[in-house]
Amino acid sequence: MTLNDRDNRPIRYVPQPNRTTRPFGRFFHPTRAVLVPSHNGADLRRLKSSRWSSRASRKSRYLQATVPFSRNVPVAPPPSTAEKERAQSPSGTPTKEHGLPGQITIENQRLKYPYSQLRPTLRWDVSFWVAVMFVLGSAAWICNGQLLYTPLSPTPSPTHANAAAWVAFVGGSLFEVGAYLGYVEALNAGHEEMFSELRRAVRDVEKDGPESESESLDDLVRKEKKDRNRKDSFRWTGTGSPRDIGYLAALIQLFAASIFWVSTLTGLPNVIPSLATAWPPSAITTIFYWTPQVIGGIGFIISSLLLTLEEQKTWWGIELRRIGWHVGFWNLIGAVGFTMCGALGYASTASTKANYQSVLSTFWASWAFMIGSVAQLWEVIWREPNDSSKKKPQDRSDNGKSQP
């Protein structure tokens, strides 16, 4: 849906550089932005601005729409001017480029418009199944922690080592599936052109480094066509931009889940002889059981930290009012617990206290993962329904004329 002015001409959007969020500075792509309606380069303050969030867009919380932008497109000088400048330039090349006002339309982007309303909406897409896999995986890990902790509790019960091992394998497998679907979700987010527009708006103000250098119109069009072609087909494998925090976090999470899954495989009965006894093989247990947990846990910490920072305006400013921030934060707590489980496990055969804390870390970390997973499920259930365009309120300008 495109807003129109009094003469029924389309109103385009201009990103606000001072309200574009980049928690890690210039290297990573923007994560949040405010878009102000404008016409012929003038901001229309009477109309409310729209907002874009990389996480909300990746999670498909808002409906897809076409976003028209206004910008200054760098173009090559006219032939006559180019010939004059080439003749005057000692190097034989034009001395400058001319920037002309231009327009661009980005398709299939998800913005929070002034009329956007979130309601419980169930969609069987990849974002929904990411949350479901992590909820089920967290439930399995809670059962595993309970089975391992009760024999060590003040009121001990019989050991269920084999059952705990199989439940851990189920939990690790569900986490692996969830991590892969999260990678697929980030791979198909379709943020390439939005990132390009936001970075262009920011560097037009900052004039920082090589990125402030002009690009020819042909190069811009060629790059944007390539981005559109990549978005047309759903991808199950491939590579994304490492400057996209969401994609980088998903990729690290997939790597961490794959490494961590090795420990659940080697923890199955009879894979490592005498693992459940008081004196398992030291070298084999250290390399193939505890070390994958530590490496995988560290990967989970990095991934969760990136997802948490994706929702923040600055690297130090927490965002308690954003549900995506809570997803990353509670997953970070769970990742720390899983890492502690493996790290303390190195000394579990020599110290009963280390063994107790290792098992206890799995227990409380699983509950932290469950809180984060339920928050993620809640996040993808509350979305903008498909019929919102039929029920949206009308924006009104200062003279009382309704805006579609």
C-alpha cells in the first residue's frame, strides 16, 4: 500500500540516518530504521513514519508490501559534459559525477506501518517451525536434566542413565533441526536491497570511507537485479551476507548445534564404553563427549549474544520491551549453562562437587532455553493478519483529508 499526496501522487519514503540502528558500527548492516514519508525531497511531517526491523522482518511479523524510496542516484554526466571534462582533465577522465534525484521501489519488504496491528495468527512457515523445534528440544533437555539430577538430589532416586542419554539425543537432534531451519529462515529474509538503501542513506550523511564513493547507475541496477533474482526462489542452502547480524547468528548457531549434537551421539549407551560408570575412558570421554559440549556451548553463547544485540540500539543498551531481546537473552543464559556443563564435566570423575554442578547446569540451562523458546513461539504467533489491509484505520493529514 502506497500513500498519496493531495494530487494523488505516490508518496515515497526516506530513511532517517540518525534513527538507523547499527549496534556494531559500520561493519554490520543496519538492524532497525525509521522511514519518513516524503514527496519531492520534502518530509511530510503530518504523516506518521513507518519502522523496519531486521528481526521482525525475518520472523515475518508484518505483511509483505512494496516500499517506494526517494534517493539521489549517481549517474554518469551527459556526453557533452563528459567530453568537456575529459578535455580539461590531465588524466583524460571526467573530474566528477552528477547526482540526480531518483526513485527506487523495493518489493516484498515487511514494515511496521502506522496502521499495522498484531493479532494471534497461525502460519505454518519456517519461522513457526523454528520456534516449535526449540520448544520441543528444550522440553527434552529439561527431562534429561531431571533424570540426571534426581539421583544426586537430597532425596535420591534410582539412576536412569540410559533413558537420560536417549532423551539428550532427542533434544540435541531437535536443536539441530531448529538451528538448520533458523539458517534457512535467515537465508531467505530478502533484506539485501533494504540493507543497500539504509546504508546508502547513512553514508550520504557520514561520508565515511570507501563506501561514500559514487557508484554508476548501471552497477546499482545490476546489483539490485541480482538481489531480486536471489529472492525469487526459496533457498534451502547457500550463503548470505556475513554483515547481516541475523544471518551470521543463524550460521554460528547451526555450527554450534552440529558440534554439540556429537556429544549427544557419543553419549548414547555403549558408544563410549563405561561412560555411565564412575571411571569412563578419560581421553575418549574428554575429546568426544565433553569437548563438543564446550565448543557447541561457546557457539551458542556467540549466536545468542548476536541475536540479543540485534534488538538493541547500542551494544550496551538493553531493550526489555522487545520480545526478540528476551529470546536472545534467555538463550544466552541457557548457552552459558550448557558450556558450564561441559567445562565442569572435565573434572566430574575426580570431584563430586564438579559433577553435581555439571548436572545442575544442564537442568537450569534447559529451563532458560525453554523460556527463550516459548518467547520465540509467542513472537511468531502474534503477527499482522492477512486481512489487516481491509481493516486498517485511515491516516489523516492536517487538512482532514484521508490518506489510503
